[in-house]
Amino acid sequence: MAYARGGEFIVSGSADAEIAVWEGSFSDKCLRQFGGHGSAVLSIRVFDDKIFSSSEDRTIRIWELSTGHALKSILHGHTGPINAIALTPDGSRIVSASDDASLRIFDSETGEPCTLPLRMSQRMFAVTISHDGTLVACSGADMCVHVWRANMARRAVWPDNFIRKARGLEFCLVDEQGFLADFNPPDDGWLRGSMNEPMCWIPSVYRAGLWTPRTVGILGALETIIDMRSFVHGTDWEQCRAYVLADKA
């Protein structure tokens, strides 16, 4: 359940996959009821005129509070029921905790993932965000509370115990707060050479791990391996793609 508009309404989610909006006073009056999830609603959050719900059907959906109409964004990515969701103070990010033992961070406007999944050891049951939006806390079947330092604006999330070495070699600069000191992701996803020529395009979900002081490294929350077997170099995207497709055929 969640209060909406300062207590004017109460929003509830149910095992029947329905969402209901009630009068916030001492009343049993249901103002509207609506649905769209494929199975039980497990978590409800409200921000301004939007309702955010997560479900056993592995999706997060966004609804209009005043009408109950479904908005465009349906967020996918988890492979298990989404037990809990939390919103940043400005409502721009959604953090979700799932049975698939991961946390995910989504842009609430576009539905796009902001980072790689934050992998845990066991199922995650609960998640919350600090009032200033800098800390994410979660708990689950491992009987522990985990706290992550998050900078949602820079699209990067690193745990407090972020591993600074790979195969025994120092591979990134981290400041005293645990953030990448030289974090400089490209806005359009293209990594460019010394003449500003496009060399490689990185999907948005991996950009949180880019570090480009002098050389390019893809750090990410998980080890990233790039399959170069079908690599084609060129300046024309369509010609390169056609070459790769012809080679596979």
C-alpha cells in the first residue's frame, strides 16, 4: 500500500493482480479499481500523479493516479517476481528487488535500465532509498542488510566494497567516496578515436562502467566480455551490418 497526494488517497495492490484507489480518510470507499498485471501485485509506490507497481509477472508498470489508465512504460529485465520497488526523491529512478537475486535501476520516464543489474547472493525481498537519494539499502534471504552508494545522476552504482583490482592489476581510479574519479561516459554511446571518429557503440545498460581517461575500459558491475569474432571495421554502419549478416549466412 501507499499514500498518495499527502494522504488524500490510499493505493493498494492485491494478489488478484488488481490495483485500487481509496479515499484516504476513515472510509471504505473505493474510488477506482484497475489492472493489467498477469499475477499478484507485490509492491506499490506513488509519485505525484503516477502509480508504480511491481508484480509476480516480473514487470513494473506505471499508471495514472487520477484515472487508473496504464501509461506507456512497462519495465522488463528481471527473471523472477519483483518483490519490492523504491523511488528516488525526485521520482526519476526506480530501484527494484527481485527473486532473481538482483537489484535493478530504471529510468522512470523512459523505462531504460540505468546500470547493469546489481547481483546479490540470494533472493531480495525489500529495498529502500535514503532521503537524499545517495544510498540504496536492500535485504533478502541471505539474512543481511546491504547498503550501496548510488549516484543516480551519473548513471553509476558501485558497492562500498567495490573491487578495485582485476586479475591482480589496478584497473580504475576511485575517489574517497567510492566513485570513479574519471567517469566520462559518452552521451550518445559512441567511443571515439583521436580524430573523433566513431569506433565502437556501447548499449546504454553498459555505459555506467565506462572509464575513459587516456584509454578505454569497460568496467561495469560484472566482468564484461566482448565477442570480437564478427568484428567489422568501417565508417558506414549499414555496409558493416550487411557484411556481418552475409558472413553469418
